[in-house]
Amino acid sequence: MDQALEFSVVVPVHNEAGNVATLIGEIAKALDGRAFEMVFVDDASTDDTRAQLVELKTQYPMLRVLGHRKNAGQSRAIRSGILAAKAPVIGTLDGDGQNDPADLPDLYRQLTRRDAPEGLKMVMGRRAKRKDTAWKRFGSRFANNIRKRMLKDDCDDSGCGIKVMQRAAYIQLPYFDHMHRYMPALMRAEGFGVEYRDVNHRERGAGRSNYTNFGRLNDAFSDLRGVTWLIRRRRNPGGADEI
């Protein structure tokens, strides 16, 4: 059964007890008929998120639950889930319910289509109509404009959590905290192709955001310097052939 899986959906969660049941049901509905699994990674929640996930496993046999022993952040939770995933193609979603699982099939089809450009390894969502506060949208636009200018990654919405990618490509990328916001630049630096697709965006169902504008911007400036250095120091051999 594991070898027949075609799609693993990885969802990092932290204190999302009010959202996980609905989100799991939506993923199951969106991917009904496919050979898929859901890998939810609880990043040391302090509410009953983990207990709810364990209980939901009886209702959804394709659900797997990983639990961090200590809080390690969203990027580490995504990495834990992808490393544990069993399918060759990975989808990711934020755990707050704002990404719409109904977009996953279209992203999957775009990545795996027969006429896809050679080297295409990721299709990333682009939130056409964001359902966030004006202040949060301003902070994202500000950070995106600076990042796009510095990294030249052609990405208008690096904070969008819904993506579909080849697992083998992801595990070649360097890991660091907050790397999930720099995936297009990191993929391209490795020589992989990236495409974008407009996706739905919804209001948060319950709870509150784990990020603030000031905290995100403070991290962004530090991360940008590090990512710029990483990209400049990478050397791409264009592939390797066994002789």
C-alpha cells in the first residue's frame, strides 16, 4: 500500500485545535479516489490539538500524526513531515484552514502533467484575494517586494502555504528556520523549475495567528542576508551521471 501512494499532504500545526478536524475532512474530500496520505505534524501544541489528531486517526485511516517533543517552528514541522512522507509528490498546507484543500488537485495536475517543462519540481500557490487584515497584507507586500528584488525569484507571494513539489527535490535543499518562505529561490538555486497558480484564500476558522508583522519582518531581514549568501555560494554541476 505504501508503495502505491502517489501523494502525501503535509500539514504543520501548532495550537490549531479548532481547525484540524475540519481541515482533515476537507483534504479527504478533495483527494477522494486518489492514493494519498495526510501527515499532520504537531509542533508541541499547548492545547488539545494533538489529542484531537490522535482521535481522528480512527475516522481517517490515511491520517498519520507526528508530534515534536519541543516547539521547533513551521519550517521544521514541514521538514519532519516531508522526511516521514511515503509518496514521491508532496503537498503542503497551513494548519489554520486559510488554504483551501480543494486547490490541491489542480496544483498536483500542473506539476505532473505530461508536457511540463523539464526540471519542473514545484508548483506554488498565489493568493489572488487574501482574506487577511489590511495591516497583515501590507506587511506581506512590503516583505515580498524586498525579497523579490534581492533574490530575483519571480515570486509574488512567498508566504502562501499551499504548494505541491517533488519530494526528491525538497530534500536536496538546505534546511534552516523559516526556509518555507524561501522555497522558490532555493529551488531555482538548485536548478529546478518553479511555477505558480492562483489559489483560493479563506478567513481563519478559529484561534489566532502564530505570527506578527513585526516579528515576521525582523526575521525576514536576517533570513534574506543568509539566503542571499547561500545562493551565491552554491555551485550547480548540472546533474550527475554514473559512469
